[in-house]
Amino acid sequence: MGVYIALFRGINVGGAHILPMKELKKLLEQIGCEMVQTYIQSGNVVFRNNKKARSDLAREISAAIYRHFGFEPKVMLLEQNELQKAVDDNPYKTGEGKTRHFYFLDMPPENPDLDRLKALKSPSEEFTLRNNVFYLYAPDGIGRSKLAAKVEQAVGVAATARNWNTVSKLLSMIDQV
């Protein structure tokens, strides 16, 4: 049975697209997911499922949320090895957990505009694009970063970001499912 990490994009932000984690857990169980565990309100879930292909499962999750909550969030599903590879490939090994960020991309970008991001970055920031993960080190905080808000536009594919603390927690949750 496969272990998946679901990253929901744009839920529970600013009072829009409210998706309570207890209800999300029940909904995922209803569509055949097992050992479902959620982490914080921003939409992070670890579960087991072996009945469907990953792309079909992501679509089924989005559709189920639409039926129950009236909106259809973007769901990015990662397999256990993909999350581990993202962690292993992280070029920024030091710094507080809230200063290191992973932007999980829907697919590897074909023509990312990295020059645009270089022009936006502050002197203290660093970034690296590796396959379908964009890494950002923002020691002055992501809220102050001009680059952080433009990553998705510049790479040209859908993305959802998580900080090191969240990614580490999700990785540790895998052992519990």
C-alpha cells in the first residue's frame, strides 16, 4: 500500500476556502484512504492508499472536496520517496526552520525566468531550482521577501510552499502510517 503526502494549495487562508482538518480526514477515509493524519490547518495530510493511480487520486480528492465544501483546491500528491528526495536535495542545510522553504511544483518547469527572481531577491536570500522543487532560503523572513510571492509566476507552473519545519514534520509522520 502506497504512502502519500497531500499538499493542499490555498486553503484556510484569509477566511477563504475553509477546510476543517477533521472533516478532511473523514472525507479522505470515505474515498478509501487509510491511516489518515493531518498536520496544521494549511492542508498537509499523510495517508495510505493503493487503489488508484496518483493523478486519479488527486483528482478524486479535489472532486470530493468540491462536492462537500463547494470549492476545488489544487492537491499535490507526493510519494514518500519524493518527499525524502526533496529533503535530501535541499541545498540549505543551516538556518532556522522558518527560513528554509520548499516550493513543490506541479511539474518541472520548461522555461523558468530565474533572472526575474535574481532581480527580486534580497542580498541575504538564496534560491535553487532542482527538478520540481524550488528551494528558498529567506533568513530575513518570508513575509519580507519580494521573491517569495513571485516564484510561481516566474517558474510558470503551479506551486505550493512549505517551510522546513512542516516538511520535517511530514517526513516524521510517514513512519506513523
